[in-house]
Amino acid sequence: MLGAGIFAALTPAAAAAGSWLLVGLAIAAAVAYCNATSSARLAALYPQSGGTYVYGRERLGPVWGHAAGWSFVVGKTASCAAMALTVGAYAWPDHARAVAVAVVLVLTAVNVLGVQKSALLTRIIVVVVIAALCTVVVAIAPRIETGNLALTGSAGVGDVLQSAGLLFFAFAGYARIATLGEEVRNPEVTIPRSIAISLGIALTLYAAVAVSVLGVLGGDALGTATAPLAAAVEAAGHPWLAPVVRVAAVVAATGALLALILGVSRTALAMARDRYLPSGLSAVHPRFGSPHRAEITVGVVVAALAALVDLRGAIGFSSFAVLIYYSIANAAAFTLRGKLIPVLGLVGCVVLAVSLPWQSVLAGSVVVLCGFGVFSIAHRTESRRNP
């Protein structure tokens, strides 16, 4: 969760709701908790890779499993573009798109060669990011103007919900814990507890950063900032800290992008093997052991998105598709005992999804519906092949 989201999502959330983004952050965290809890219960029952692609298929039927997998692939592909654009915005703002495309192509090549982000590298990235965020909070806290935090302005309920939907992007990653069901002791207890703790830590850090940045910049300035955390430390009179923030943002976003490209390509590989995506994507490189065709395809699509869309559009589209993904997870969890959390999660996902910018809702709806068309074609082809 401590990736590019906190460095990028505050700007579109502030543009939507101003200081009310703090309420949006709380709503996003509540929906994230429901989603992760539902995923954890399902992971304990189906301890295998694939996430909601598996849960939807087993509990609701193949069409919903495919819808979840399709939503994950397209949503996380947009997340990749958002991560790449975040790298560009903080590394070289005047040439953000060129940097984004270059980073995607380099990391795609790295993944094709079978190089993966290690656990040690993950720990280093987390330490660097937490240290940078804590330094930002401590440094700019004395310059916070309480008037900037007042819940005033013309933001309505729809604006607050839109900010929550956009900030939901920053919580991406919390449910990865749920995929570890077959690797931990007593997963029925350990996984939900781990999810609650990780969400609590992330929310505390996000809230501290959001309050600090909003308190220094104010809603209007935050809503137009290209690199909001760097802008906040400069406005607080600490220009020396801006390069540190930029480096931390680049490290966080690059690490998240590397893992995302890896995850999306593996999901595409699984769906290709099940003949829900072109079978050519299931090829594995004989030397490097990587699904090179899937990774190259994902890399090309992400690079194209990074060259064509803006950061707000990428975040909105990603949030829409991922919220659909978790809607299916909650629907699957509803078939188990304990209905309250899945209902709250399902309602929350749907409400936040339709509250996003209309461009994101329209584009996301079209792409998700295309997924059902792909399933129908693949199902008919398979039925003719195996009558």
C-alpha cells in the first residue's frame, strides 16, 4: 500500500472535494477493510493463486470469475500507467510522459529476463518510503494552517464519494495478504488480523500525510499540484527536502510498477491457459522461465496508456475496475456465513465506482462489458471444441 498512491492520489481527491478529502479517505479505508476481510475469508477457504478470479468462479460461476479476472487485468494495467506517470511527475515534470514510457519499457525488459523484486528490496523500499513520509510530516507540521483543514466549501456528497473512490487507489495492495492462505499458520485468524493491522498502519500514515499536506497547501493549491508532497515541503520553507521527496516517490512508484507488471502478466497467463484470453499469451520463455508474451503485451499497453492518458484519468479508471473486482469478491463472500461485511463492502464498492468521474465510469463500463463479450466468445469456442 505504501506505493505511489499517497504521492499521487491526493491531488485528484482535493480537486474533487477540497478539504473534505479527509472524509473521503476515511470512507475509502472503510470500504478497503470490508473488501480485504471478505477476500481473507475466501482465501482461507480457497488457498490458491488467482484471488477473486478463483473465488468468483467457485462461488458464483465461471462468468463472474472471468469478470473478476478481466477487471483485475484492465484495472491494474491502468494502475501501472498511473505508477509510471507518478515516476515521471516526480522525476522530471517537464517530460513526465517520456519518462513514464521509458520506465515501463525498461521494467518490462527486466521482467522478461526473469528478474523479480526480492523480499529484501521490498523491505528497503518500504523503509525509504516510510522515512520520507515521516520526515515530510515532521518538517511541515509547524506550518499547518488550521483554516485549511476546516470542512468548508461547496463540496457535496457526490464530491466526497468521488474523492473516496479516487483515494481508494492508494489502498491498492492491502488484499495481497489474503493470497497467502496456504503459506501461514492458522490462516482463519492470522490473515484477518494481519489485514487489520496493515490497514491501520497505512491509514494512520496516510491521514498524517493528508492532514499535513492539506494544512500547508490548502484544498485549491493541492487540487492543482503536479507533485503534491514536493510542493508542500517547498511551500513550508524546506526546499532542500523536495529532492528527497521526489526520490522517495520515484522509488515507491518504480517498485510498485515492477510488481504490478509482474502480477498483471501472471494473471493474463492464467486466463490464457484457461482460454479466456488468446492462448498465445500462455507461452513461457524456455530460458528465462517468464511469460514473455504476456509481459511484453502488458508492457506495450501500459506504455501506450502512459503516453496518452493523464494521471487523474488513469487513477479513476483503475479505481473503477478494481472496485468492480472487489464487488465480485464481496458477492462471493456473501455466500459464506456472516453477511454484514460482504453487504457493506459490496454496497460501498458500487457506490464509490459510480461516484468516480463520469469519463472513468463510462470507459470502465465499456471495458468491463467487453470482458463479458470475450467470455461469451471463449465459452462458445470451448463448447464447440469439447461438445
